[in-house]
Amino acid sequence: MSKVCVGDKAVGGTKEWSEVSVNCCTGCEHDCLYCYAKSQLVRTKTATSSGWKVCHIRQKDVDKGWRYKNGTFMFPTSHDILPSNLTACLSVLTKLLEVGNRVLIVSKPHLDVIKTLCKELEPYKSQILFRFTIGSANDKVLKFWEPGATKFSERLASLKYAKEQGFETSVSCEPMLDDRIDAVISAVKPYVTDSIWLGRPNRLKANVAINTGKNPKARLAAGNLLVLLDDAYIRGLYAKFGSDPVIKWKDSLKAVLGLTRPTKAGLDV
């Protein structure tokens, strides 16, 4: 194992993948129980738990212009690209890409949305990396934690389609939503050109409590998930996949495994 970094603070969250986070909406129809963005706004009374699943487009952010910046932009980070906001999201992406920026597009994908993005953004193919979030291969698990998001089969079909269209592809298994992440890895690997990221849910108990109004079933599920994804399970994953160059480890796992934790944003390693 590599040495843990000392001195400078390790980067985490979106900074592991990109230097700049871009969003154009408040709220998300996927309404994930563990959503950090929802919990932040509900906690500060900027949004309500029940109102979050209505996606509000912020036209000011859609209309914003962009200049070229060396490094990677990540879009989106606090909402998703949905059929209802696709036009707005496509406008933002086009503005980022047409001035030469590299963009990491992260989504729990809807196949029709991905087909439109691939068609409309084809001229910028070399500047784009898709990263689709798939935390379980079990639709029952996905439906519980991500009630408004797509099924496993649609996410897998979206990944396959993007690869077939010649786009660079990757998968985020963060958060892992059960202890059968091997099933996700084996299913997605043939359609991944870049990487498969593994990670535990961050601040799970606190986020779930805020996002669900302290729903006892959700809070129990959060505790049970953390037990499943304990340090012994993480070390077992590393024993199995640690030598696989496609598999990468989020900061929450690097800390457990004693791996080098980058201190520079956007290295995507």
C-alpha cells in the first residue's frame, strides 16, 4: 500500500474528481435519501424535505457565460440531468464545452437524456467523460435509497450506449448501497473506458435524518448499511480489486486502506 499523505489536507468529495463544480438547478426529482445537497439546504431552511423533489431551474446560472480554464469542470454536483431540465443542462454544457473546457458529466442516467446528450454534444466528444452513478445492481435497493432515479437496467443501457457512441465512460459506486458491489463491477466493466470508483456514503446518518424527517425506517437502514460497509468489508474489496487499475478508491476508502490521499483537486486518482 502507498503511504498516507502528510502535511497538506487531503481533498475529498467533488474535489477528488474536478477543480470546478457547476450546477443550474435547486432540487432534484431523484430525491435520494442520502443527498448531501438536500441535507445542506434543508438544514439551513433554504429548502424543505418534501419540496426538494421539485427541480427549479436557476435561469441566471443557465445564462451565465464561461471561459476556458485548465482542469476539469464537473456538472452537475447538487442535482441531476433530468428530462425536465435537459434543455437547461444542455445549454450549460454547451457553453462550457464550446470554449474548450474538459467536463466530467455525472448522472444517475435516464437513457433518453443520454441519447440526447450524445447527439448534441458529439462535436465535443474528446472533452467529455461520462460518470454514471450505480451503487447497487438490485432495483429494490436502488428504489429505497434513490426513489425517483432510474433502474439498474436503464443505467447500464445508458453506459453501454455512451460507449458505443465513442464517448469516454466511467462509473461511480459512491455511495455503495449494499455489500454486493461485485455484481455492479462485473456488469459495468465491459462498457467502462476509464474507471470504476468505489466509496462509502458520507455523513449517512446525519443526511438521512435531515432528508427524511428522522424517519425511523430510513435511519435504521442507514445504520445497517454502515455495518455492511465496515472496514473489514472495505479491506476485503481491496484484497480482491486492489491490483485492478480500473478500480479506484474514494477518499473515504483511501483513509481506511492507508492509500495516498491527494492534496491537489481534480487529479481523479
